[in-house]
Amino acid sequence: MSYERVRKADPAVADALVAERERQNDTLAMIASENHVSEAVLQAQRSELTNKYAEGYPGARYYGGCEHADTVEQLAIDRARELWGADHVNVQPHSGTQANMAVYLSMLDPGDRILSLELEDGGHLSHGHPANFTGQTYTVEQYQVDPETGYIDYEGLRERAEAFDPDIVVSGYSAYPREVEWERIQAAADAADAYHLADIAHITGLVAAGVHSSPVGVADFVTGSTHKTIRAGRGGIIMCEESYADDIDSAVFPGAQGGPLMHNIAGKAVGFAEALEPSFETYAEQVTTNAQVLAERLQDHGFSLVSGGTDNHLVLVDLRESHPDTTGKDVETALEDVGIVLNANTVPGETRSAFNPSGIRIGTPALTTRGFDETAIREVTDLIARVVDSPEDNETTQSVGARVDELTDAFPLYT
Ligand code: DSN
């Protein structure tokens, strides 16, 4: 894709698009929520479907000319049902947050009660943060991870549910490195006569591949985004039992959204087809293997990890013990300067601010897509450690930057 037509119409945007492609090619993406879609997904997403209004659902639209939109959306739905084993799937949410919004809209009234994990312990803004519509519309109580172990405090969650009497319990996290015990959360929700929403945005691909246990068939609602471990391009998804289908569909449209982004739904359909191939299971297994290698090697270098390791695609480093004077933001900036891109993150028991927190979150989905195996991940971990230990040492940063260049050349991305 040369963007030559964009260049003729708008050189400034063409420059930015080319620069972004080069940035992705020339850096190591270790933001746990990012991935690289295939050229096929990219092509589907830039299709003429961007022109099409298709309000409604396949076979029941509010506009003419929807026959091809119907084909694409039905394919995305059928493939998602096969991937996750769900009764009913809605592929129209523009994002994971929009998917969550539709679940709340369908089941809750303003003022109703949400019980969810604290943001600084690995939760998500759309699970009830005061700065988000959820925190402003609903009454929110939060559960925590055990400060000693870093694992979800399931007993604390159960007690909180008993005392708070929530209308919905939210599970599924954005910075939690361990396998989630869906049944234990379901039991707490059942005891409180509450719905259970499992937001699997980060682990959609791991769940589809059977590398992480599935909340489908356990929780009432399962939501996710489609651009993270599942690699199907930007967007969201909702899965539920048939009995909730009508409520969920009308909460998405017309409740929360207007016309679906049909070009993104085409990307989802193509990405889901790719994920149904046996090679996707190999990919998902390698994502978790790589994360475990990353975790072990970081510990060899003296870093302290929340929960002491990982079961999924990410690790959460608490810098306070090993590097008490270094913040997550310091590390994010120093690593970005050498071409390794990750994000600063809060850690349980955070003592700094959300903008300049004490941890970093590191994920393996995107590097695994590029073909990084255990040996390559071990080397990248060594590079990270060198920079965190000596961010001001020019010789170190220059030699790490040069090695990152060699690695990105050795594992090419988009040509
Ligand atoms: N922003 C995403 C993440 O990085 O985890 C969640 O929406």
C-alpha cells in the first residue's frame, strides 16, 4: 500500500500514514493490548463497505442495498459463534467499551449497582471508573487483588458481593496476568442474584484457541474487543445466551449506536476466519509461552512481577523494589527511545499517580505475530533490562537501539 492516492489528495496525511507504517515496522510493539492484523484484514477494513449504511441486522435493515453487508455480517457472526461456542453474537459494537455499554444499557437502570475490579488493580475504565459514563451513571463498588499474591481476591469479591448486593458483577481485566476463575465469580454473582459480565477484551484470542478457559456458557454476557489477541481489526463484540439476544441487539442498535462500521465488520469476518485455522492455536500457545519466558527472564534480571509470573499474554512489572527511583513513565520513555514500545501501568497498592505510575505492562501478542520465539523474546528481555538499568548510558542505548533495528529487520512486518 503506497498511499499514492492519499498523497495526491492530502500529502500531510499520507506522510503520517507512511510514517506510522514505518514506525510499526521499525519498533517492537509490546503494548499488551496491541497486535498486527494480516494484510487480508487490512484490505477488508479499507473496503467500499465504509460507504454503506446498514442500520439493523442481517435480513432486517433500515436501508436498501444491504445484501453484501448482510453476507459479511452473517459470516462474522457465524465464525464468532464457532470460535467461542456462543449461542448469540453481536459483532456491531464499535469497541469493547461500546460492547460493555450495550450490556449495561440492556440490563441496568441508572443508579443500579456494578461490582468490578479496581482500575489500579487491573480493571478497566468502562467497568465503573468515576471519569467514565459507568461511574457517573451507576453505583459502583470495587473488589481488589490480594496485595500479597497479586491474584484476584475471590473471597473478598464474594464478601463484597454479599454486602453490596450488586445488579451486575464484572470480571475480565486489562492488566491482570493470571488465569481468571470464571466459575468462582459466577458463584458470587449467583449468590447476589446479579448478572455476570465477563469482559475478555485482552484474551479473546487465547480463549478462542483454548489457551485460556472460557467464560462463555458461564457468565451471562461475554464482551470483548477484536483487535487484541484475536487479531481481527479494531472493534467490539458481545456474546450471550439466546434468551438475552433481543435485548442485547436493541441495546447496541438503536440503543447505543447508529450505523454499524461495516468495513470493520468485514475485518472481523476475515480475522475470525484466520483464527479458525489450526495455525491460530499454535500462535496463541506461542503468545503465552513467550510471556512466560519474558516473565522468567525479567525475574532473572531482578525485576519484581505482580503475582510472580503470568498465565496469559502479559506481565506486570512493579518497579518499586528493584528500581525505587524509576517510574513506569521513565521506563516507557527510555524504551521508546530505543524502539521498544510498551506502557506505564499502575500496580496494586499504587503509591504514585495513574499518569506516572510505578509499573510497566509488557505483552507478547504483537511480537509473536511477527514470529518472535522464546530465543528472540529472551534477547528482547535482556535489552529491556539493560535500558532500565542504565537509561542515561549512551553506549547502552545506542547498542540496544542498533540491535532493535536488526531484530525488526529479521522479523519483517508489512512490506
Ligand atoms: N486501552 C486498552 C488497554 O490498553 O488495555 C483497554 O481498552
